[in-house]
Amino acid sequence: MYNLSEGAGVNTTNNTFSIEDYDYTGDYDVTEPCTFNNTENMELVLGPYIHSIICILGLVGNSLVIVTYAFYKRAKSMTDVYLLNVAIADLLFVVALPLIIYNEQSHWDMGAAACKLLRGVYSVNLYSGMLLLACISTDRYIAIVQARRSFRLRSLLYSRIICAIVWICALLLSIPTLYYYDRYLPSHSPADYEGEEYGIIRPYSEETEPMYKNVTKTLEYVCELRFADNTTAWMVKVLVPSTQMAVGFFLPLLIMVFCYTSVIVTLLRARNFQRHKAVRVVLAVVAVFIACHMPYNLTLFYETVIMFFEQACGSADDLQVAKTVTKTLAYLHCCLNPVLYAFIGVKFRNHFRKIVQDLWCLGKRYIAPRRFSRVTSEIYVSTRRSVDGSSDNGSSFTM
């Protein structure tokens, strides 16, 4: 019988075998687990290099968005509040990503607490980021298509309440990840440490620890889903990726397609040059979202469908390679969000230029205090005059 509680049987999620429940007195052929050489080689390339670039770009871009809203452009509309929260979610993700990569390559040296915390942070930011993008598309739909009612529906109070609800929902949806993810030694690991004096291979535990006294190879811990029984394993291993695909991709995608289609129709009727440029921005937002997240979610869907079926080692390795590559492509979206949703706006770019100018001025120690005071006063006056609450309705996509 297959035991799914600790990745036992043939499990393409963490690719482990367990013989814990078998009778060791009979004659059995013990098959070694698959070796995922292609996946490991791909991770060695993506981890130190591509993911590092994503972390740096995401850290710089989202930090600039947060600094701009904190010191230069105070949030005055629903879109501003949503953009600030998206930047916070993306920033938390790019901060956690290096730690996740480090632990995966060093067999989770930071322990079980880091396993749960980092996986949980990733899950919370995934749901919150995607739902906030759906909120932005809804806000722009109301501002442009339902312009007559926008002043009543779009307020800072509503936006803050909605953001709080989004973060709470993201936390609730991440409870299974926080609870079931654990750091442990896979049941197949002892296959690497079998000895003549024992004759059989037993899972690592306090009772079987003497088996490992002469072992020189480092035990390779993993941070994966772990369960107490098969029923829970079947349910959660289907529920977690299904929820991630439904709430973290398909629901935001449907909202974005509906809202932005209505926005494009409204903008095309406006017969205005700026509005036609805005149509290109809308198409870019939707195209980038689909290009970044569609491949990974299709791969995740295929993996979920075939999860409990036996697979050849080569096919399982190819699937993990595809999942690794498409997940990296999804990570790239956190770098593009600041460009698509913030820096593409004229007002935001003006505030960003002021940040660059101020940093340049602060770098010149010979600058006169009076001149620096005058520059700061001009920035303050400019910030006070840039009121977005009323003018944002018709220029949410202005280039």
C-alpha cells in the first residue's frame, strides 16, 4: 500500500518513498528514488543568478514605490493605497526569496521555524499580491466606466478596509501551508546509507539512529508538506494547489479581463489621443500578467492532475524542470509591477525624478543649506498641489 503521509509511495511533489509500513521479513525489491539531475542543474543556474537579479530589481523597484508614497506622494486615492500595498507584498516576497533559495540549497539549515515562516510568507504574499491586482483593475473600472458613481464608491476609507480584508483573506488561505509544511528527513534518505551489518533499510528516527553512526554523508532535510495520515494527505495535496490556482490566478485573471475589456471599450469611445495611448497600457498590463503567471499555473494544474499516478523518472524530472522555470517566470512579475502600475504614470515619474534629484543633492556635501531648504520647500509645495483624488478618474492610465 502507498503511504502518502510523508511523501511515501510515488510522489511527484517531494519525490520520496517510504517503506515504513511494510513487513521486512519477506523478500522485496527495494527501488531507489528517482534522481532529478536535470532539475538540480536548472536550480543551480536559476538560484544564484536569475533569482538574484529578480531580487535586486524587485527590491529596488518596490522600495522606490514605497519611498515615493511615504515621503513625496501621499496616498490620496484608492489606486494609490492599492499600489502601496502591492509594493509592500512584493517587497516582502523578494526579501524572503533569497532565504528560501539558501535553505533549499543547504537542506534547510535554518530549522523548522524558518521552513514554516518562509513558506507561509511566500503564500501570504502570493494571495495578497494577486488579489490586490484584481482590486486595482476593479478600481480603474469604476473610475473610468462608472465615472458618475466613482466619487461615492472610491474613498480612502473603503480602500483601507478592502486592503485589510485582502491581507486577512491571504493569511487565512495560507493556514494549510503554515500548518502542514515541515522540515524533516525524507523516508528515502536512508537508501544512501545502507550498511551490511543491518541488512535492511529503515527510516531515520531516534530508534534507528545507531544505524547512522558510521555515516559520513550529510543528511539532506527538506521543507515539504507532511501529514499524519493518508486521508489528510490526499485532501491537502489537492486543496493547496487548487486554491492557489483558483484564488491566486484564475479569479484575478477573470476580474482583470472583464474590467479592462470594459475600460478599453470606454477609452476607444473617448476619441482622445491620450486615451488611445492608455489602451496600450491596459493591454500591456494584461499581457504581462498572463505571460508571467499562465505557464506556471498550467504546469501546476498538470502536476496536480497526475500527482497520484505512477510516473517514469524521466517524465517526473522534466515536469520538475518545467515547474522550476515557469515559477521563476512568475517571480519576474514582482519586478514588473512597479513599472506597469506606478512608474508608467506621469505624476509618479515626476515624483521619482524628485527622489533622484534629492539623492544627488544630498551626495554633494558642499551644497548650501539655504539652497537645500529651498529645494525641500519646493518639493513640499509640489506635493501639496498634486491632488490625485479628483483627477485620477480620467487619468488612471495616462502615459
